Amino acid sequence: MTPSTLQLPSALQFTVPPPGLEPRVDFTLVPIEGASGLFSLSAADGTARLFVLDAATHLPDYAPQPGTSDVERLGTSEPTVLVVVNPGARSTVNLAAPILLNTETGACQQVILEGPQWPLRAPLNAD
């Protein structure tokens, strides 16, 4: 699916609570108007909110290789990859812990990738 036709579910359920957001597993995903591929990811109980980007839209060269068991747990062989945005004057994205999403069911999981090639705070724009 190309980024321009990306259709993501609004109700997401993590198979395991995301690190730092335990015990929350139910979230809503809402597109940010006027910002293609940018979403607000909010806990269903209203206690937490993150911004996430569709990696295919904004980071076409980002190709993480999550473990087979992580992908199988979602029930899809080709999950959509979202990355958490650290907003600021020079926004960064967390490439070390992408969110894998089954767009058909809303099942998702944040995975921790090994290796120095995956920074926690990669610059979003190389000026």
C-alpha cells in the first residue's frame, strides 16, 4: 500500500503494553490534519498521548528487521511501521523502538531493535 492510500484503523490494541505506558494496551490513532503520515496515538483512558509517523511516508530508507515471533504475534507478514516522534525545535524520531501494526485488525506491538544503527533520537530532517 502506498503512503498516499494509507488507511490505518482508529482503534489499536497492543499485544503487550508499550514500554513506559504499562498497563495500557488500548489506544486511538487519529491523523493530524494537514500533516500526511503524522498521527496522534492516545491511550483510551486519556492518560497518555504520543505522536507517531508512518515510516513508509517519512523514512523510506528505514527498514527494520523485527523478530519473526514479533511479526507472527500480530497476524500479518507485512506490518505497517510507525515511529514515535520526539517533538521540538529539531524533532527527532525513535528508530530503536518502532511500532508494528496490523492494519486489518488494529493489533500492534512496540519492539526494541538491537544495534547501534537504530538511534533513539534520529533527526527527522537533515538540514
